[in-house]
Amino acid sequence: SEGKNVVVGRMDGKVVLVAGAGSSGPGWGNGKAAAVLYAREGARVLAADRSLKAADETRDIIRGEGGTCEAFAADVSRSADCAAMVAACVAAYGRLDVLHNNVGIAETGGPVEASEESWNRVIAVNQTSVFLTCKHALPVLLGGGGGAIVNIASVAAIRWIGFPYLAYSASKAAIVAMTQNMAVQYAPDRIRVNCVLPGLMDTPMIREPLTANYGGDVETMIATRNAQVPTGRMGDGWDTAHAALFLASDEARYITGAQLVVDGGFTLRA
Ligand code: NAD
């Protein structure tokens, strides 16, 4: 799906910073779809990504649709990059209303198989990055009188997803905890903090690595995963993006600290 929707300007006047706004392969990842959707709904977007090429692609799609977007290269596991990213957003648009933390990498392996390097990398990129982006973005949100933070976690925070994604699951559970903690802490400041827990999504991020677990056959991977979902299909980047849009928009003005599971019923199945 290209995520076509009726545009009603749900993000008119807002500035959204999407960290991880590119896609690690062809097609629509969660972050790329979210950045495009925010722009379609009227937001001015800063598309940040470790890969400038990936951020540029998202920017070009948004501009091609008549939207407003700047691309920025940042590795959000580095504090200095996060500071520069937020500064670039303020320089471009003069404000920030929504911080969307999409960055995440998946590496499988339990405590025996996974290397310490893998553990440290996943925690740094998935978990510490949320601390760092919030550290630098919150002063701007506070200065602007409020806003919203949307963190992309995963159902891996609360369920086994088929393979031992130990560090991944730990980092995503931490994102849920950080979301709840910051939601309470900043509620008096009119900053809402929510997270989305996508389920089994067919995105560029997982297509190749997961397919390796199914004898290298992508059709087998998709058929097997589809069969695990009550609604009969894996999700896609647009399913995640639409949930994030809702949480970021004023329609969710009374929602903070929430975990919005977007999984076609996957986690309800015994
Ligand atoms: P993606 O890999 O297509 O896009 C992620 C982007 O983040 C890439 O463009 C990559 O360059 C960028 N990135 C990676 N490390 C970075 C860093 N240190 N600093 C800045 N940018 C960095 O993935 P996606 O489809 O957009 O989804 C990503 C998010 O969704 C992750 O948080 C992931 O854990 C979560 N998620 C995905 C699934 C799924 O099945 N695809 C399920 C649940 C949750």
C-alpha cells in the first residue's frame, strides 16, 4: 500500500522531527512512511537518518508531493549528533512540536550466541538513542509550551517473536518504560509521550534477515509469518505510521504513556 489517505491537515502548523526517517531497503519502512504521512497531513518535517542518502530519498518524496522537508544526517546513538539534529530543526523551522523516535536495529541471539559487541550496539542504537534524542529535544519542546513524543517500540518488548532477539527485546521493553516514565514526568508541561508496538511487519528492515531464518525463501517467510497473525497478514510501514500519526496529533490530546499495539492481533494468540 502506498498509504493513500484522505488528507485533512491533522498536523497543520506542526513541526515533526523523525529520527530514522529513511529506509534500510527499497519500499516503505515504518519511519519513511511516518515522515511522508506527517507531511501529507500538513507538518513541516525534519527527516534525520544515519544515512544521508536515505534521508534525502524521504525528503525528495515529500517535496515531490508538495510537502515541506529538510534532510539531516545524524547517528542518534551519539549525543553530539542528536544536539545538532535538534538544532537543525530549530534553524529550519524555528520550533519543534513532535519528536518521532523510529531508529532501531534488530540482531538475533541469546546470551550464548550474541557477542557483547552486538548487545552493546543494539542497546546503544535502540535504547540509549531515545534518552539522547529526548535529552536534546525536550528543552525545545518545553520552550515551545508542549508537544508530543512518539517512540517506536515493538511487541518484542512483551512477547517472543519467533527468534531470540534478546538485546532487541530488552531495548524495546526499556523504551516502553522510558515512555511511561517521561509521560508522567512531563504531563504538567503539556508534553505527551506514547509508544507504538508494531507486530510482525513486512518492512525492508526485517525482510532480508528474517528470510535467512526460513531457508532464504522470502515467500516461505511471508507465508509463515502471515499465518501467525489472526488477521492473516503481516503489517507494513503504513500500519505503524497511521498509529503514530494518531498519537502525535491533537486527536490524542488525552492520551499519554500509552502502548499502542499494532499487530493484527498477533499478541493475543496463545
Ligand atoms: P528501517 O531499517 O527501514 O529504517 C530505519 C532507519 O534508521 C534506516 O534508514 C537506518 O539508516 C536508520 N538508522 C539506523 N541506525 C541509526 C542510527 N544510529 N542513527 C540514525 N539513524 C539510524 O526500519 P523501519 O521499518 O523504519 O522500522 C524501524 C523501527 O520499527 C525500529 O525501531 C524497529 O525496531 C521497529 N519495529 C519494526 C518491526 C518490523 O517488523 N519491521 C516490528 C516492530 C518494531
